[in-house]
Amino acid sequence: MPTKTWKDVERKVCISLGGTRNPLSGINSKHTHSDCLNTKEYVEIKHRKRIPFYTEWLKVQRLAALEKKDGIVVFHQTGSHEYIVMVSLEQYIYIKEIAKEVYHHARIPLM
């Protein structure tokens, strides 16, 4: 039986975050509902043909590249106090590593 594409995507993301794919993610899992095991993050991975905000993400990446900048997208829902920042997985991993260095040098425990 061939491996499903979404499982391959989950494996790649979990490995990138320093963990492994949870074979029983969701309601069937006894330890976590996260798609990844052994990570400090609770990770939910969605693999779809079309993602509504992806077009906006691509547009921002193209415009940012013209100015030789990193592109991020910030989502805000009317009436909410939350601001959601969308970055690539590579950017997230880089930011996480920088944060570890800062906390390490400052001797502040990282959550």
C-alpha cells in the first residue's frame, strides 16, 4: 500500500521541528493529539489542494523578494485582540533557534 502524501508532509514537518510523526494523532492518540511527537510545540498539519490564504502568502513573498526582504503575513479578525503571524516553516525554525540563543545567553529558561 503506497504511503499517503499527507503522511509524507507530516513526517517532513515533524522531523524539521525535531520530532517524529504521531501515527495515532487526533482522537486515537493516548499521549497527545498533536501531529508530532517529541516537540515542544503542539503541531497541527493540514495538507490541502487549496488553502484560502495561500494566494495572499505567495503575493507577499513575491513583493518581499523584489525588496530583498522576508515576507510575513499578519492576520487580524475584526473584534479580536489576536494578531496571527504567518511565516514559513524555515523562518519559524530560524526564529526559534535565535530565541534559544538569546535565552541561553540571558540564562532565562525557555518554555
